[in-house]
Amino acid sequence: MSRRLIGVVALVSAALAAACDSGPKGPGTLNATVTGPQALGAVVLELGGGTVQGVTGQGSAQVYSASLGGDTQARYRLVVVAPTGADLRFGIEVTDLGAAAPTVTVVSAANTSNVPIPPGGVQVRIER
């Protein structure tokens, strides 16, 4: 094969690979789990990202949220509460599952006795 033909084949292969489906797209819900160094009773989070539309509680967790507004990116402040002290689980409703995952900042956290715990040990995992 000539170098030119090899180049054309490589270019066509790259274009076909780029056209392959890289995962779900369109609106949907991303699952998020909050864990800490001890049983969490509640956590306050700030959630940001252009595709975020809202949040919902999952399992025994209840979620209270408010839009922070004021800029072009959707930002929400949420309180996630689980009276059972289990991992705090919630859903993030987005307009495009294929877009970048939202950013999450832990503002504060409390254990099941409502005693504040350092937010540095609290982790949030978002699953696609």
C-alpha cells in the first residue's frame, strides 16, 4: 500500500471511531452518593454545571434544594438528610447525560446526632 492510501485508511478509521456512541446522551438522572468518616445524618452541598435541572432524593434520603441563580451556569444549594444514618443518596437531573459531570462542593455536614463534622472527610461520588 502506498503511504497516501494508508493515510486515507487511517483518517477514515479515526472518523468512524469518533462517530461511535460514547454513552447515553439526552436528559436523565445521574446517581450520587455521599459518604463520610462516620454515619452522616445530613450534608449541605453546592452543585454546579450547565446541564443541571434539579435533584431528587433516593432511598431514605430527602433532598431540599434551591437554585442560586445569578449567572449562566445552573447552581444549586442542597440539603440532603437521611434519618437512618445510611449513605446519603440522591439523583441529579440533567439535560444531557453525555455532558461533563456537575461539580460538587461540600459546605457542611453533620452526623446522626446533628453534631457537625469536618466537611473535609466527606466524599461525593457521581455515577454515570
